[in-house]
Amino acid sequence: MFKFNKKKVEQESLLKARTRALRNAEDEIENLRHLRLQDEHNSTIIIKENSKMHELLRDIADRTVTCPLGSEKIVLNKIKELARDYQSKN
């Protein structure tokens, strides 16, 4: 009789441990889902910012190519103007 009760207690203990481990794993899965969604959101923002910077650099390159030689001041002023425009939009 004593062995039967001891075995039952051991089984209940194992069941509780398994249930706790399962609950912990489910919590970790939910946490990882949340982190993945945050990463996707952040990646979207970074991609948009990267695209804006690419456009700005392309605009700077286009303007510098069309400027005559020896007009470094004009090019520098155009770059500053584009940078100010970019900063005011963000």
C-alpha cells in the first residue's frame, strides 16, 4: 500500500513539473513572438530611412555632377541645403 501511494506522489510530482515546464515554454514562445514583431517593425523603419538616405545621396550626386569645375562652394551649399531639407522633413 505504501509503495502505491509513493508511486502516485511521484507521478503527480512529475506531472506538475511537466505542466510548469510547458507553461514556461509557452511564455517564452509568446515573448519571442513579441520580439519578432518588434524586429519586423524596426526593420521596416530602417528600410524606409535607408531609402530616404539613398534618394538624398542620389540627389547630391546628380547635383555635383552637373556643377562646373571649380565650383566647390556651390556644391557644398547645395549639399547643406539638401541636408537641411532632409532634416526638416524628419
